[in-house]
Amino acid sequence: MDHATLYMVLAVFFGFIMAWGVGANDVANAMGTAVGSRALTLFQAVIIATIFESLGALLAGGEVTTTIRSGIIDASVLSNSPDILVQGMLASLLAAGSWLVVASIFGWPVSTTHSIVGAILGFGLVVLGVNAIYWHNVFNIASSWVVTPIIAGVLSFALFRSVQVLIFETESPIHNARIYVPIYVFIVTMMVSMITILKGLAHVGLALSGISAVLISLALGVVASMVSIFMIKQLHINAARDGGVINFTVLEKIFGVLMAITACSMAFAHGSNDVANAIGPLAAVVSIVKHGGDIGQNSTVPVWILALGAVGIVSGLIIYGHRVIATIGSEITQLTPSRGFAAQLATASTVVFASGLGLPVSTTQTLVGAILGIGFARGMGALNVSVIRNIFLSWIVTLPAGAVLAIIYYYLIHISVGLL
């Protein structure tokens, strides 16, 4: 295959940019509620993300390169022109990565999935034409902009109200927190485990049945609940009233335990579901080059690609992740550990529900919808309308921005290669 070495070098460089963008934006989303609620420090969040995102990515390491096309374009049309497909994948990779970097600089939480889908869509339109696009899949993805945030918002509203009714508004809130927080831990862990099993393990050929997934998730939920009971006991909380007034700071410490556990779970689930996808186009290019231009070959993602992705992700999170974390954690509405818990549980539940129905899911948009639900539960005055407006606009712009950038980058790469 002509220019094989050049393609590989560009793929590695562009893949790192994409992974950096995922770290700065997508991973920051997963950690935003924990940091914003002060359940974790930024340093602790980075450590947790580094460990559990990497583990999740390695778990999803068997993902095949055909998945990368996301059902957006009919790649078989280019079976006789592998160079064109490679150039398109390179352009898509750089386009999605560029948009994630721009969004992260401005602190906009956007969807990695929509960024890469928009990029591949743009490449497909200019090279293959309108008829080679699977428009029904594009429509389904666009519909998720509305459906998943609404579902998550309603769930988080209900969950936050349940916390208020069962714990904060009772006569013995600390006693009730000891009872109900482990139950909440069980539910969160079960939901996040379901996400990982249903969407992550299939990538390594361990596609389990629905019953098996439920049983394993239940078992993990019980273990996490027991751990939370032990951790709460270590707090040595004095349940007495301070001058007749309940110290709600103590209550939030209990929910801080919950947030620490769920942050690990969410990072692992995010890694298994999304991180491997982020370096997918890189794996596609490597596979095509490795097989001498055969685009029909299915191959697992090499470990070195996952390692490159992990390094890029951690770098992006450390250098620019604080901007998106600030948006998610404090600028939409003020979060506390109890509020952050409701948002995380609503996000996990929505992803499980949508996945079961086969609906396309953006974890980012689901989480933002959940945080909005928390804000509504506190009253409209608790929401920062200008920040919300900017976030919504960034969502609308993401897909066309990825498409336009991919078209520009494709022609630049195509012309440059042609001159060599």
C-alpha cells in the first residue's frame, strides 16, 4: 500500500490528539459531579480516572474495527480505494479531536460520539455521496439529543426528591442516611455494572445474556453496598444534634463516601464504553495498512493503541480537564455530594434503559440532563441559564462542526498525499 508509513505516523499523531480531547472533555464529564460536589479533589479525580478509565479501555480492547464506521457510511463502496478510506479516517480522527479540543478550551461538555459521527458523516458526503449514508442511524443519533437528557432530568429530579424525603427532611436524618445510603450504593453499582456488562464486555467476546448480566450486577451491587457500610462506620459520626440543629455537613460526608465509590464505577464504565471508541479510527487505519489495503478485515485493537489512548486521555484531563469539570460541577447549578449522587444514578439508569431499548446514548448529554433535573428540583433560580444556553448551542454545533472540519482536513490530506 502506497504511503503506508506516512499513514501510520499521521494516525498515531491524530489519534493522540483525539485521545487528548477525550481526556479534556469526556473524562472530565465523568469526574465533574464528584469534583464539583467536593466529594473528590481534582487530584484524586485524576488518579481515579487514570486507573479506572485505563482498566475500562483495556477491557474493551477487543473491539473490531468495523464498529468504527458506526453504521454511518457504507465503507464497502471503497473496497477498491483503500487509500481514500484511510485518508477519510485520518481526517475524521483529526476533525473530531480538533472539535473536542476547542470545546474543552471553552468548557463546553460535548459528545465524543457525536463528534466522530459528524466527522465520518462529512467525509462520507463529499466522497461517497448522499446515498451512501445510513440516514436512519444519523436520525436516531440526533434524536438522542432530546430523549436521553429529558429522561435523565426526570429521573434525577425524582431521585433528589427521594433523598430529601427519606433523609434530609426527617427527624433523624443521620440515622436514616446510615440505612438508605448503602441501598443507593447498591442501586448505583448495579446500574453502572449493567452498563459495563451490556456495552463493554461484548467487545472482548463475552456477550452475556440478560439474566447473567442482571445476576452479576446484583452481586457487585451487594459487595459495593457492604463496602459502603464499612466506610460509613469509619467516619465515626456523632449522631447527636449540635445545639438542637442537625449538622448537614456530616450528612454530606456520608454521601461523599457514595460519590467516591460511584466515581470509580462511572470511570470504569466510561472507559469500557467510550475510550476505545475514541481511538477507533486509528485502529481502522492500522488494520487497513497492516492488511495491505483490505478494508474488510476485522481485527482487535492492539494494546499499544490502547496505551497511546490512555496516555493522551490522562494528559488531556490533567492539562485542560478542569474547565469542563468546572462547567459540569459548579456552573450549571451548585452541587453537593447528595445532589451529585442523584445526577450520577440518573445518568447510569438512563444509559442502561436506553441501551436496553437500542437507543443511541450520549453519556455527556445524559449527565447534563441529570444535573438540570437537580437544578429544577431546587428551583429555576438555582440554574445558570447563560451556561445552559451555551451548552445546548455546543450540542447543536457539534455534528456539523465535525463534518465541516473533516471535509477540510480530508481535502488537505488528499492533496498533500497526491503531491508526494
